[in-house]
Amino acid sequence: MLYWGVPDPAAVEGSEEHRRQAFRDACRQLEARIKLFTALPIDKLDRLALKRRADQIGRSIEHEKT
């Protein structure tokens, strides 16, 4: 199973612009992860290698935002 958690943008409080930015950030994170995942050579990776690479994608994007 693959899980890439992102902060829930609907839970953000503050100004309208601040809430909109939270949704943009969540979208950007998911879009970047999906692009990296779909670029993987899935046909050349076994299941465990694919899981490791997908986990790395999730961690790399999280580090980008901090």
C-alpha cells in the first residue's frame, strides 16, 4: 500500500488567501509526487523496489516544503 499524506487544506484557518494557498500547496505536492511516480520504470522494478521508490518520493516532497 502506498500512502502520501498531505496536510488537510480544509482544516486551515485564517484569511481566504491563506486557505487558498493551503489548497494550492496540497495540489502542488500531490502533482509533484504523481509526476515522479509515473516516471518510474515500473516494468523494470520488482514490487519491493517500487515500494521503496514510492516511499522516497513521498519523503522527498515533504522535505521540499520544510
